[in-house]
Amino acid sequence: MITNIIIVGVGGQGALLASRVLGALALRLGRDVKVSEIHGMAQRGGSVITHVRIGEGEPIYAPLVAEGEADAVLAFEPLEALRAAPYLVPEGGLIITNTRPIPPMSVLTGAARYPDDVIDKLNETAGGRVTAFDALELAERLGAPRAVNLALLGALAARPVRSDDSVPLSVWESAIADAVPPRTLAANLAVFREAYNQTK
Amino acid sequence: MPDKKLMLGNEAIARGAWEAGCGVVASYPGTPSTEITEAAASYGEMDVEWSVNEKVAMEIAAGASIGGARTLTCMKHVGLNVAADPLFTLAYTGVNAGLVVVVADDPGVHSSQNEQDSRFYARSAHLPMLIPADAQECLAFTKLAFELSERFDTPVMIGACTRIAHARSLVQTGGRVERDLPEWKRNPAKYVMLPGPARARHLALEDRERRVREEAGIGEWAYSIEDNGGAVGVICSGTAYHYVKEAMPEASVLKLNLVYPLPERAVARFASMVERLFVVEELEPFIEDAVRAMGVECSGKDRTGRQGELSVNRVRAAFADLPGVKRDAARADVTEPPARPPAMCAGCPHRAVFYTLAKRKLTVSGDIGCYTLGMLPPHGAMDACLCMGASIGMAAGLHKARGDDFARRTVAVIGDSTFMHSGMTALLDAVYNRSSLTLLILDNRITGMTGHQHNPASGFDIHGEPANAVDLEAVCRALGVTRVRSLDPFDLDALNSALSEETAFDGVSVIISRRPCALLDKKRRPPVAVEGCRKCGACMKLGCPALSKDKGGAVIVDPAQCVGCGLCARVCPFQAIHDAEAVKV
């Protein structure tokens, strides 16, 4: 069984830390894992996509999730969630998205429009399995505006990717402790727990 | 798997070098190779440096190897172009201690100016080249490369790409095997490449390549065969191996660890096992052509194409007619949302420069770095960009073709790290040959695009320890430039008058635009505030990601993105934007 997760956002939002937590989670669960990241120019405010594949009992080959095969999309920005929709499995896929839009430059310059029905479209795609919330507001409320990633992970923990594969909260928290710097751990855990409770 | 670590391919290469007893690492940063050298710097036993460019890094590697230390040098594909000169002759001299050259390609052009295929360097310079497929192989092949390098007396190349270098997978690590420094022995006939010794070494090179090819054809280190029956066979290596395993589960597979020289005996044996033979590889038909040259019938590129990265979906589509190839799942049909290419960060010092260059409608000869983004809207202020350091030579060429009047409307722009990498020689040339150009050195105190590496102007070494900080003004003067000035680009008046005066000057002049990268500025300033916006749109010409318009057309600030740099307040003709200090009442 391989669980495929796509993490998308805008360069600089903290997607790399989210994938690191998922990697640590896989290690804690004794599973195989592959993560594919993009560094460099794509991090300068462009679309970024991270592929996470966690497996058990069968080899994980490709470091990339195939289109149509992601069990979950974790999105730091709604437009990026929409862009990643083709990765989602045709049925039963899960979308966790921040609702705070970041308009791309083409929208800022007036060359393109930011679609106003993004969440509706996501609901269509995922057959209703969409958790959309203002992760930035939540993180800011707890005094950790950089912790949008932990807010999204909290929502992911609240809605297991597969019904037969629920990961105990304590394992999540150990994985977070493995991946985030010790001095920000308390703030990150607070955001994670609040998002978990809010979206459960 | 409790004893395994989740490592980037790049981290695993550094680990492999460390375990192999490598003593020296010299590299120039370049996506996707940068993290190898960064990770190497965390191991105390190795002498690790950011070199000033890839050619210098390769030469340091050559000297260290001749001197008896196992040595690693890492670069991106286009960096190997810069280092090609020493590399081709290093193939003749061979090594003393093992010398491994890592080159990371960028199929799909995530962060580069082309998608050249570095495997051709191996063939052209006659160097063995290994291609790992995951992080564990990155570690193992690096150790193997050092062994091969010493066994066959040759530099050995390791080829990576984005999906190897920047992919994490589980790695079993080991300990370091220390190596004693051998006694120094002179050997000019091997290491001084005058024509006489070079002729002899060329013969030695051919003999060595024959021996590598022979051993590779029967050596398990060079390939592996997975026999799934004889209907379809696929030859592949690196990332393509994983895509093939997933997309074509019924195919027999010959996985090449060594792509040059081709393990010909293994290829011939595999070809005889299968009815239909395909090659699946990214970029050029490198393996396919070599297999064909053996007289073995095969195909692949006619199906997969040469551009971009492969993927499971792409391999499935290319071989959909073959038995056992699964069809793709149905995909969500969403209209493509507006694209989001990279953009200069909020607070970026380059924004002030490109806003000004666009406003003045100057012709801009560009270079490689974050500032290449000045080409994109809303600035659109770049007319050419070729490779590291090319901005200055191209500006000189524009002057030669179009004369003084054109030069008065032209500038070259180059970053601090890029200037030291390969811009200084071009500036020397421009002065020497009486060119007329205005050069803007965008000194943001760091190598930005690749993720903040120190360089000779930053004043720190790879470990963050204080180092000599080169005086860029003095360098330009020493190269013969008489008009050199420096300014803060956020002082738009100073920038404008400098541009007016220096472009009017017929000769070479340099403006050093100095302000640290916004990401280095840890001081959190409160966001700017807008009050009484007149909707003129002047600030929107900055292309700042923190500024947008509300439904009525008034400018609004995203406090999550704004770093309070205040550049928008400076360009607002109605003083409607305030630095937070100014509105704090």
C-alpha cells in the first residue's frame, strides 16, 4: 500500500518543512518513504510542488506521484490547490487547503483574473472531501504566522487520508518534534493541535 | 527501518564522499547540485570550499588529487561547461588519489537556462560516468566512483538530476574510512601536458577506456538485469528506471549504473533475451545511439521525446500499445489557473533597479541570478541573457554592432557572485578594447538564487567564518574602469542620476548597486499602510507581490507578505503610502 500526498503552495510558504514532518512521520511508523522537492528559482514566489510517497509492503519506485494517483493534496494557497487537482485520485481524494489567496503576478498586473469559485471547483473535484480554512489566520492568532504548514498538517491529521490508516496524534507530535527546530516546537505544536481540533 | 536516514540525494553524495575518506571538496553553487557541498561542509574531516567558479573548483580538485587527497567537485550541468577545459585534459593526466566530478542536470528547466545532457561530456572527454537512481545509490555510487577513479587512474563522473538530487529516500549509512596521505612523488610525464606527454597519455586514456568497458560488461557494479520474460526489454538508468518499473511492470529491465562507457557485453546479452528492445532515458538518445552503434536494433526516443522530465504518466502514454502498461487514472478536468512563475520577493533590492530600467526604457544585457526575473512583467526589462558572466561581453558586442548612440541607451546588469564567477574578465576586455558600456553590479551581499551561499564579496567562507571581503570598487578600478560609483538602489534619485550620467559617458563605467538580499534582512519592519489611494497605479509598476488592488481599484497591502521596505511609498506621487513609523499615531 502506497499513500501519495501532494503538497503545493507558493515558494517561501514553508512546504519543505511540511514534507519533512511527513517524512519523519513515515520513519516513526517504520514505513518506506520518498519525497521530491524543488529548490532554486521555483522557490522565488513561484508555484512549488512537493511529492510525498509513503509505503508499506510494496516498493516505492518513482519519487513523483503520478497524475490521478494522489490520495491527498495539501495546499498552502487555493489557486495552487486547483492547479494540483489533476493529481488527485478520481474518487475519494482529500483536499486540505488554506483559503487565503495569494494572487500571482499576472493577476496583480491585470493580465489575468483570480477565479472566484476556487473552493466550489475543489469540492467538485474531491466529491466534497475538502477541508478549507484560513490557516494563516489560525497561525497568526496563536502568534506563529510562519506555522501555516503545521496548521495544514493538523487538518490532515484530523482527516485520515485512508479510513483504514489512522495515525495516533502522539506519533504525529513525535514526528513534528523530529522535524522542527526545538525553539519553535511549542508554537508549532500549538498551531498543529488547534488546527486538529478546529477541523476534526 | 529504524537505522536508516531520510536523506536528499545530494546529502547522500556528500555522505558517500565522507565515508570514502574524501579529503577535499571544491564547488560552485548551482541548482540542483548546491546541497552536496553544503552537506559536505558539515563534516569536519573534509576541507570544503565554495570556489569562485566551476573551473577553479575543478583545478583545485585536480591539484588536490595529484597531491594525494581524495577529492570531490560538484556543479550543475551548465557549470560543467565552465569547467570543461581542465576536465578534458584531466582525462589525459589521470589522478593520483580518487577524483569524482558530480554534475547535476536540470531536465524540465526548473532553474536553469537550458536542459543540456551532461552525459555527452563523459563520452567526449572519455570519462566513466555513473548514474544513481535514488539516495542510497547516491551514497554507494560515490564510494564506487572513488574506487574506480583510483583503479583506472581517471576522474569519474556521477550524473544526477533534479529528481535524484532533490529527492529524499531512505539511506543506510556507514562509517568513514580514513586514508593516509601518500608520499609526494613527482611525475611530470603524467601531469605536464606538453604535446609529447599528451600524445602518450592519449594512448593511456584509450587503453584505460577499453579496460573499463570490458570490466563493465561483466561487472555487477555497472548494471543489473531483471528478467521478466522475453516479450519486452527496456534499457534505462537513473530516474527513468523508476518510471519504467512503475509504468511497465511486465517488462524485463537492464538498469545501467554506468552509462559511459556502455557495458556492451551486458547490453548484447540483454538484447538477445528479449523480442522487442526499448531504451527509456531523459533528454537525448545517449544510450539509444550507443546501443544502435553496436548494431543492436532498439527504439525509444521516437516515443518519449527529448524535452522535459519523464514521468510515470509520460512513460505509460509512450508505451500504451504494449501489454501490461496500465492506463492512467481519469484526471480532474479543471481549467488551467493563471500561471505563477517565480517573482522577486517583497523587499528585493533588484526591484528598484528593474523598475527604474523599465521606466527609462533602456536596453538591458542580463545575466544569471534572481535578477533575471527582471525579464518578466511588469518590468520586462531584459533583452538578452545567455550564461554566467555574459552580460558584459554581450553589451560590448552590442556596442560594436550598433555604435555609441545605442550604447548610451544600454546597460549590462550582473550580480556580485556572477561578476566574480566570470564577469571580471569580460570587464577587463571591455576596458582594454575601448568599449562603451555601463555596468550595474547588483551587489546583494550573497549568492541569492541558489539559496544564500557566501562568496568572496560577502566576507565569510562556507562555514560562516570571517574571510577576506573583496573590494568590488577596487577590482573595477584595477581592471581599468575610471568611473566607478556605488549607491543604494532604494535611493531612486541617486540611481536615476547615476544612470543618466554614466550612460551618457562614452567609455566603460560601473555602478555598484548595493543593498542586501531581502531574505537576509532579519529585521521585521511593520507593513506599510495605504491611506487615500488615488488609484493611479504607480506603485503597481513595482510588481511587488504584497501590493494588489481591491474591487474598486484602490491599492491594498498584504500584511503577511509586506516586509515594510517602503519602496512603494517612495514611488507614490500622492504620498498615500506610509512607512509604518509614519502612520503610527
